[in-house]
Amino acid sequence: MKRLGWLAAAAVSVAVLAGCAAPRVAPSADRLSPGELEAIAAARRAGPLTVEQIIQRSRAGEAPAALIEDIRRTGTHLAVTPEERARLAGQGVAPAVLDELAAAQARWAQDQATADKVRADTARIEAADRARAEEERRRRAYYGPAYAPYYSPYADPMWPYGYPGRRGYGGGFGWGVQIRR
């Protein structure tokens, strides 16, 4: 009976060790193909679509899905008012394209709001860091080169954390227990 328990424990430990010793597979990084990179670069060179281009391509019979893909790929964002939306719909722009233009504008506005918040937070943090650095500079200028965070203005500048005795009278450390000779 003891042997069976020992064998079971050995089998479990071997299984655990085998699981730990298994080679780890690094997660694969999905990379863009050169063709995809070129398509992205071409879209950036072309710039965002204009209202006139969207109207022309819609009138030419381009599929709304292709037009939506180009809107997303080029980063087009247009603030379309309800009157402008009605005018575009009257000129043959598909409702799905108009919805995508509105969604792209909303995404852009959200991104801008987030970027503005990050800029404001960064500026606030930098201002606080500058204020702390200026306060530190002023402290060091006031207390001199012996300044340390725990510096006592009553201690000798030579011994900022305490001193062995004031002017040679006894020993001790700061305001603590004085050792008399």
C-alpha cells in the first residue's frame, strides 16, 4: 500500500515537472506584408477624402463597402450637418456611407478629446515637477550645501543628520540622548 502511494506521488511529480519543462512558444507577432504597408502609405499620401470625391465616387456607382473602406483607411472625418446629410443623400451617397462619415467624425472627436486630456494632464504633471524642483532649489539655496531632507536648522552644517556633540561638549546624535564624557 505504501509503495502504491509513493508511486502515485512520483508519477504526479514527474507529470508536473514535465509540464514545467515544456518549451514555451513565444507569441507570434502579426506583421503587415509589404503590399499592405504600401497600401497604407499610399492612403496617407492621398490624404482624406473630400465631400466632392465622395459624391463623385457614389455617382460613379462605386460600392458603399469600398467607399467605407477608403474612408476608414484614409482617416477621413467630416462634420456633416443634417442639412449637408440631406444634400448628400439627394446627390446619391448611400446612407451607410453617411453613417460611416458620422461615426468617423465621432471617433475623431473622441480621439481629440482624449489627446487634449492627455496634454492637459502632462502639462499639469510637468508644472508640479517644476514647482517641486524650484522648491528644492530654494531649500538648497537657503540651507546651503549641507541640505538634506532631514536637515535641522539647529544642527551644525557640518553634521546635518546629527552631530557628535555641540562644540566638543559630550556626544550624541541630534536631539537624542546625549552621552557625557
